[in-house]
Amino acid sequence: MTAEVSPGAIVRRVVATGTLQATRTVDVGTQVSGTIDSLSADFNSIVRANQVIARLDPSLYKAALGQAKAALLQADANLNQARAGLEGARTAEEDARTKFTRAMALSRDLLITQSDLDAAKIAQDEASAGVRVAEGDVGDAMAQVRQAEASVTLGQVNLDHTTIRSPIAGIVLSRNVDVGQTVAAAVQAPVLFSIAKDLTHLQVQLDVDQSDVGELQLGRRVTFEVESYPDETFSGTVSQVRWQPIAEQSTPAATVASSTLPQVTTSMATVVSYATMIDVENPDERLRPGMTAQVLMQGVRHDNVTRIPNNALSFRPPAEVLKAIRQSEPSTDAVAAVGSSSMVKSRVVWTFDGTRFAPLSVRVGLSDDQWAELLSGNVHPGDLLVTGAELVKRSRF
């Protein structure tokens, strides 16, 4: 079996498998714990932004808010009382200052004793100290009022959080709770709903191997297929190739233990790929999130080159065929010598003249699923290269 060397174009195609997903999906959770009191949305529900989609039982949070408001009223009363005490202390200080001034005048006229003057001075100092104490009491009362106001605000926020609203307009992809179920938000917010913004615009996320990522270009059109519609081909546009690599399928490697060093086991990443996003228009919403897409992307293209069939590069004459035509099997060293005749990355192809197989050394470049580009070698368009050989035993009758 032979195939002809021919001129033409070689297009390397990148094939990868990805998953359809919404361009924007929001997981709606709850910031407070409680029991689901009601649900206003279900699977496939169309919701508006800020629409109520669920409610938690608010009784505990209403009670907590009531306690916080009562504490605020008490704090306000204490503040008013402290302010009244400050006014009284200031009045007493003014009275003591007036009496001390009068006592000083009487003392200059020797109308009162020194002990009476000292008593008036002490009374003024005590009144001034009382003012400072009252001012401190007012400051403490004001701090308690601010703390009580913060508690009221917190209580109101927690109560408001018992009403779950949709942050975006879209469609509900999943509902993870039922009425009567208790959700706990102590460690992290539990996810109640997953909402997709718009299913008329989807994305295919796929991982492209590092050997192919250099051929991707933003804005390039690609085609893909999904199992749900096996006879149809859909198209999209490369919108993003992320820089962060994805390493998978680690292979363990162990060092040999010695008398001084223990055995050490490490892992080496053998597959590195890059996440690539494909924008897809889905006006009829036939494509759905989660579908597996087989994506075909056109890579490097070389036009007007000499093409060698890929099957010819992998062929080697079978031993039974060589025996049938009485040709000795070429040694491995001989074939290797033909394939290493001062050419980098050389390969061996075979010709057949009707009686014997002959190896030829060629150097190939870009290849696709059918052809390989001939860079150098004694092969020309129109030549026939062997792609397969088998021994067929024919009956005499």
C-alpha cells in the first residue's frame, strides 16, 4: 500500500475538550444563620436584580433588634441624667466661686476670720472637681449611647439580611435549600442559589496544552461540537488565554536511600496547560451550561509545501513480507544511519520498486492529522511512499 507525495497546504489544528458555562454566575448565600421561612425562586426561574428570592425566619433578629433599641433608650436616659448632673455641678461651682470672692473681700476688711476664707476656698475647689466628674459622666454616657446605636444598626442589618435578594438579573441554575432547612453562616456563607446572568451569551472554558498555546490568538474564530447536537457545528471566538498555568498528573519520583540519607519522594508535573475562554453566542438558548464541547481551533498554516503522508513516516517493512520477497531485514543500526545523515530531526520513509524496499532519510516540519511538511530529503511530489504492507496468501483454486 502506497501514498503519493503531493504539494499543498498543511494546517495544524488544536483539538481540546472544554465545558460550557455562563459568562457570569453568582452564588447567592446568606450572611446570617437561620431557618428558611419561604422561597420565591426555583430552578429556571427568571429573576430581576434586587428581587426577593428567599426569606429566613426573622423572629430571633427582631427580638435582638428590640433589645438593642431598648438599650439605646436606656443609654439616652443615662446621658440626659448625666447632662443634668453636669448642669447642677456647674451651678454649684458658680455659687462656690461667688462665695469665695465675697469671702476674700470680707477678709481684706478683716470682717471674717482666716478659717472662714479657707473654708470658702475649699468649697470652690470641691465644686470645680464635681464639674470635672460630671463631665466625665457625660462622656461615658455619650459612649454608651454610641455603642447602643451601633448595636441597633447591627440588629437592623442582621434583620435585613434575613431577606435574600438576587444581586443580578438572570436565571436560577440551582437551588440548594428547601423551606424549613436550617442554614449556618458561622464559618462561611452557605450557597442558597446559583444565578446565571444571561444564557444568550456563554463561554467555553478549556485547558490547552502548553505545546499548542503559542498558536492561540485572541479574536480567532473556532468551531466546536456538543453531544446533544451531534450533527451540528457551533462557533465561538477566543476571548482570553490566562497566564496562570495548570499542572496536572504529577508523577512521583524517589531517590535511593543511602547509609547517611533517607529516601526522599518528590512529585513532578508532567502535564501543563492554560485555561482558555471561548465566547459563544447562544440566542436560542439551545446550548446549556455544563455541556461538554469538543473544540477545534486552527493553528499554524503552511501553504504550497511538499507533503508526506503521516502513515509513511510510521511504516517499517514487516519481517514476514521481507521474507516472502527474499529481502533481508535491515538492521536497526542501518536504518538509524539512514535517518541520521547530518539532518536534524530526520525520519525514515520507504519506497518499493516491485521487488525491494529502500529507506530514504527525510526531514519534516509542521504536521497535521494527515500530512507532514517535507523540509529536505530526496523525495519529490508524485513519488510513492509505502504506508503499509502485508502478506496475502491466495488460494490455488
